Amino acid sequence: MEQEAKVNTEIQTGPLYRVVGSLLSISCNTSGFSNPNLKKDFKILMKNPAKPFHEINIISSEDPNFSYARFFPRIQKNEISMKHVDSNSIIFEIKNLKKEDEGEYECAVVNPEYTFNGIYSAKTVVKVIDDSLSITSSGSPTSLSYNEGEALSLTCQASTNTIQHVHLAFAWYLRKEGAQDAKPIISLDRDFTLVPGEGFEQRYRDEAIRLDKLDEATYRLNIAELEQSDQGQIYCQAQEWIQDPDRSWYKISQKDAEEIPLTVKAKVVTSMSPQVSLSAKNALHEGQELLLSCGINAQNLAKRFFSVAWLWEGNELAKIGPTGILTVRQEYIDRERIGELKATRTGNNNYQLRIMPVKTTDKGSYSCRAWPEERGEDGNFNQGAAQDSQAMAIDIFTPESGFSVKMQNVRQTVSPGQNLKLICDADGVKGQLSVTWNRKTLPTSSLFATIVSLNKNGVTEKAGAFASREVRVTRPTMNRFVFELPDVAESDSGTYECIVSETQPNGRTESQKQNVDITVQSIDSLVKVALRSREPVVTMGNDVQLMCKISRPDVPMTLTWSWETEDGNLNTIVVLYSNGSISWSGDQSHYQVQVDNQGNIVMYSLKVLRASHREAGKYQCTVSVFLHNVYKKLPASHFVDVKVLNPDSKLALSPNQTIAQRINTDIQIYCKVTSRTSEFSLFAVTWELQEDAGNKIILTSDRNGITMFGEQIEESHRKRISMRHTDGPTFELTIQQARISDKGIYLCKVVEYLQDPWGEWYSLSDKHSHTEVDVIELEKKLSIETKDAEMNISIAEDFSIPCYITQQSTNESQFQVTWFWQQGTEVKTIFTAYRNSTLQARDKNVVRYDRPSPHQFNLTVLKSNSESDGIYFCEVEEWIHAPGDKWMKHAVEKSGNLNVTVDAEGQAKAVTDLTWQAGTWIPIYVVTVSIGLCVITILAYKLCKKNTSGGKNSGPSLWTEQVPLDPHA
């Protein structure tokens, strides 16, 4: 048994996003019927999102009465249609999509069979979005004029605010003179591919034509060298494409910028001979004006003279001489006298002849002729060779009758909601009149649709889409007809035509017509939105004032303030409704709004209070108007980029310095803030050591005082390094037990932090100072008196061995002094004064030590004897501070030798080359003789005493081993 076919119905996959006013086209097909060649009937239904359980009939191919009332007028006007592609598929279309057309659409096939087996309907979703595509030519010049070979550069802005993912296609078009259709010059298609237009391919390959995209919305056309063939109307076009779920692309919007006339003048001739051209209308009605314009193109035109003549059928009709004197042919003298013929020079290169009213006898072949005129030395003109223009045939027609129609001056631009009023007057009427008013919406279409008619009996009949509208036609006078259309909408724009028909008594009917282009302005063009700011760049904490100027606010409107952050998100701040209510989305405590109604202008103000970096970004105001019971969102204002700058930093640090520090001592580097931006500032500090391979971070301290070592600082070094923060503020870096490797340039980088109005901390630019540290090993500067001397003394006489320090390494140095006695090759220590001894003189039996000044040490030998002969000298050890509060020996120096001789005869004389001066010889001599006498007396007494004691005993020894001395003396 043959298996029955299974029916399947499919519809275009949704959701389908379409723009208001655009074409909606949905395909639907079915398969699986037993007779595939039988034409199937389909019906389209929909569900409104607001009423998801209510199904609405739209159109059916089976039942003409299937449609609901709301769709029936649109179906009659063919705005909604359904066409069979073949017996099993249809295309459903809505030509002018409306917002209320959004919903779920169902395509159902009518089952022609007795059984059901399969799927007989399918559904898809249609989303209707606002048209946000906008396009404008920069500067919008009314016309452009260039010379052949010059460069042309035009820019155009095209953008869209559609939320869905769309692609923009962009193109520049040229409509050449006399051509109905424009042709593309160059385009950027939706796949971002550049395509040159037909006829421009080679110039594109030669890079003579280029399309550049300057930013997200700006496109520039560059033509390196214009050609005369480039003359015409030039404009830019943008298309918005969206990709449907089936991966196909669909054009949802297309807009053209205003056409700009482009004139390309021929290259200036280099020949001295003029080139002559003639322009005029080649067909006129009797009674109209014939205007013959004669153009001259020649070198140095402004400084030359010409004679120009107009020729009819080869005969001179009128002529203007080089001085401007007009001569006219005999037959035209009377017409020139009464003003029917006039000739004038309108410019250096243009001469015009006007004949009005023109007669049928004026038809024929016209041309113009120009002669260069050279003024001679006698003041007379010498005529050069003549140059003729091409001849032009001009026809003059006679109307069949005197019947004519004229449309009175009307306002060709009307605002939405206003009344459109057109007046048509008939002249030369001889019979009965009737009138018909028609309209066509597209300028490229030649088909007019009837709006309303008034027959000769005064009966009015409305037609088409206007049947349900309040349209009036009146006849206030016999020859005047008035057409009125109240409450016009943007869709009422178009070309309106008045056709007046005359039925003459002989039964002959003649019709005359006039038309006018009427533009019902879009609400976008009426309500102008402009956003500006007095100070878009402010310092942290200051207020920002934004002003949104709305012109022509003659309709209820809602204004929205929005703010685009750096990540591209558009956030709503506040919405001000037409009824006065306000809805906040942003933090109300940081904003203020104000509305100032100034009649035709309403100024909306948004004040950003105490702005911070958080409020920086692009601000925009958007207006929605309530028109024809529908809210319409208008193009948003341009963005105002608000920038919030940090305050100027007043941070200043102590000046750069240089430190020289001894090895093994502590280095202390100070970095002081001498000026700050705010008394509440916090500071982050980084200490760095400058190195060839890059600065090495030693220590960082954030604004909270948390300190961290740099990664390159070894653990062993971290114990020597510390930082502290003192008032001022001052940042002190300490490096203990300085090493040679610690030398270098130390940078102190300070970053100042302030709090913004939200309480968040932000940083200002950093400042730094540097300290150059030199770690040195202490130079051994110890120096003592090293000159040798001789001394002769008597027995029992005391003598001093001085030790003079003439230079020391540091001011804190301490000294240990040791005196030595040398006899022959044997050297013995006499006395040592340790560095930590108390500096007081002490009497001993043999020696006495004293320190009369910080740099002089004296050792006095008491009661010399015959064994006191020898060489005496001292040795000084210099001790300096060492790490850990210790001392270390730094230097050792030996004094000069003092050669002492003890004179047993009782005469003592010491000769030294250090102290004697010529002025002291006599006093010294007297004193010496006196002392010598005393010594002799004492010695004689002692000798006598020894002799009586029975022998010689040796005196006390100088050796420290025999006479122990206090080492701390």
C-alpha cells in the first residue's frame, strides 16, 4: 500500500528585525501534499505582544473578507499583499511597516484534502524598530564649482544607533545631467569591500578616486583630477543591513544625503582666440520669454574687449560693441524701443539677449558671434577674427486655445499636524470646468494616484487611501479650485497635481494641469536638539553644566539625559517626561536638572555636581515626541565629551644634594616635601638606586605607610636598610654600615594622593629628587713632628721628650702615644699613654707624662744620670670609630729622633734646630750659666757625700720593665 505524503509547512525563521516605514517580506511554503501541482491557498494571521492570546486575521488568498478592519484599508491600497510564487509557496509583504505591526506571524495553508497528516502552519516573530540611520554631507554646500583637472574632496557622516548587530554600506553617487538614474562612483559594501562604479574602474585602479573612512561615522571621497564627465548632482548614500537567523542579509534602511550640484568647467584655453557658446530653451510657447545666453571663454578675459552679436538664420539681429553700445537690426528696432528686445552684458564672459513676448515668427536657427577688439594708440578699436558658436534651432508653438491653469504660490514645506491648502486657477475659460487632484509619492515614479475630484456638476468623490480621511475641495469662484488636507503627516509628502478640464460648447474637452512638490517636514527636522557645555573640561571637584537646547517644541516631548562611559555603555541618568514627572536612574545626589521654557526654545540643563573621574565621559540628550498618538524617538544630540582633570600639582621636594660618607658608617638620606597640593594629601614613596641597566627599587611605601623592599634587594642587605616617616613630611632612608657598593645616585620618587568627591583616592603626577652618595675609605692624614734634634744636659737634670701631632684624619680621632729609648741597636719602651687614659699630668720617680693640649703629648725624664744618654722618639697610633660603637686603629706615625747627651762635667747644652731664635740668645745664655753654677754646686756636694759613703751606686733605671708604669697614666 502506497504511504500517504506527510505535509510540512515552513516560514522564514525569526526573529526578523525591520525598521518602521520599511518593507517587510516573509516567505512561506508547504510540501508533502498528494497533488503538488494544485495551487494552495494560504492565510496570514498575527498575535500582538500586548495580547498574546488574541489572534488577528490579516489576509487570505481564499477569502477576500478574511481581514480584520484595521488591515482592510491597507490591503485595498496594496500596502499589504500576498502573492503566489508557485502553487506551494507565497510571499507576504507589508510595504510601509508600522510599530503596531510587531508581533508573531502565522502562515497557514488551507488543506484541500479530506485528511490531515502533518504540519499545516508555521510561525515567526517580527520586531519593528525605529529607524536610527542618519546621513549628512559635511558642510552641505548648495553647489560646487571646479575647473577641470582640480581635486575634489567631500566628507559625509553616516551612523546608526540600532542596538542589533548591523552592517553599514556606504556609497557616493553621481547623477549626470539629463540622466534619470544616478550611478555609483565608489562604494563600501556591507562586507567592507571597496567597489568602484561603472566607468570609474580605471581611475580607481590609478588611485585617482579613493574612499577613506576617517572614523566610525565619517567617509571621505577624494577625486584627484575632475573631468567634465563628473559634472552633475553628487550625493552620498548609506544602507543599513541586518543578518536574519537564516544567515541572509536584509536591507532594513536606506537614506540619501542632499544632492549637491557639481559644475566642472572646461580648462582655460591657452589660445588668444575666444571660444563662443550659446545656450537657450529650444522650445517655447508663444508669449513666453526667449533668453539667448552667449558665453565667451578666452585668456585674460577681464582685460580684453569684445564685440558680440546674435544671429537669426545667419543674419545679424543685435550687436553689443566693445564699449557696450547696442545696435539692432531694422526689423527689431520697434520691439527694442517698446522693451520687447533687450541685450545686456551680465559678466566678463556672458552676454544675454531677451525677447518677450516671443512670436511664432521668431522661431528658427540662432547663433552668436564674438570678435576680439584691440584698442589702438589713437583710441580706436581694431577688430580681430570672428568666432561663431554652434547654431541652435528654437521652435515657438502656438497653444490650441487660450485655456490655461496656474497654481498659486503655495508653501511647499508644511509642518506635521498643519493643514495643506492648494489653490488652482483657470484662465481663458469658455466652457464648464471640473477638477481632479492627484498625488505621487516617489519622485522617480510617473504614476499619480487620485485623491479627490469635483465634477462639473459640483459632486465630490474621494478615492484610494484618502477615502477615509477628511479631504475637502471647494470652488469659491467660477475659475478657482481649493484643495484642503487637514492634519498632514510626513507620509503625505509628494507631488500634488491639479488637473482642470474644460468642456466647450462644441463638446470638445481640453485639460491643463499644474503640479507642486509638497514636503511635510519630519518631526526630526522641526525639533532641533543641540547639546553644549560651557566648560566640558573641568578640574576635579568642580561642577559641569550641560545645556540641551530644543527648538520648535510645539509637541509634547520627553527628554532623556544619557552618559556613555569609556567602555562604550550608554547609561540613562534621568528622564524628564512631558507631564512634568522625573525618573532618576543615576545617583540623584550628584546631579541637578533645570528646565527653562523660552517660548520657541526650551533649555534643559543638567549639572554634574563636584565631578570626578567617575563622571567623565560622553553625555547626550535624546528627545521623544508625541505625535499622531505615537511617541517617536528623534535622533539624539551629538555627544559632549566631558573630561575631568586632576588639579595642578603643587608638590615640591627638597633640592638635590650630595653626600660623602665614610665606609662602615651609617648613611642617612632625607627627602622632604616642601610644598603640597592639599593639607590632606597622602604620599607614596619609592627609593631607587640609579644603575646603567635600569633603576633598582630599594624600598617602596604606599600612601598608607606600608613598606616593601624591592625584589632585587637581597635578604642580607635588607637588615641594613630602613626608612622612616617624620613630620614635614620627611622621608628618611638609612643604610647602616656603608659599603663601597652603596655609592651611587639615589632617587626619591614621591606620588601625591588626593580624595575625589566619592572618597576614592587618586594620584597626581610624581616628583622626584636625587641624592648622590659617595662612600669613601677614610684617608690616613695622621702627621706628627718628624724633625730630628739633639740635646745636651747635665746629670740629674730633667728633660722633656715632646710629641706634636700636626694633622689628624678625623675630628673624633683618639690617640695612643708610646715613647721609646734607643741605645745602639737596642730599643726599649719607656712609657705608653693609652687612648682612653685621663689626660692629667702625673709625677713618677722616673718619668712624668702630661698633655698640655689636644695635639701635644709630653714625657719628662726626671733626674737624668749618665745612663740617660741615647736616642728618644715617640710613636702615635690614631684610632677612629668602627661599626658597632667600637674603635679601630687607623694610622701609626713615628716622630723624629731626639739625641740626648748627659754631660758629666756639669755643663749641659741642648742644641736644636727647631726652637732657637736669634732674639733669645742672650737671655738663654744668662739662664744657662746660672743653672750651670747651681748644678755644679749640687754635684760637688753629692760627690763629696758619695766619697764619704764608700762607693758608687747606679740610679733608677728608665726601663719600664724595671719601673712599672701605669698603662693608663
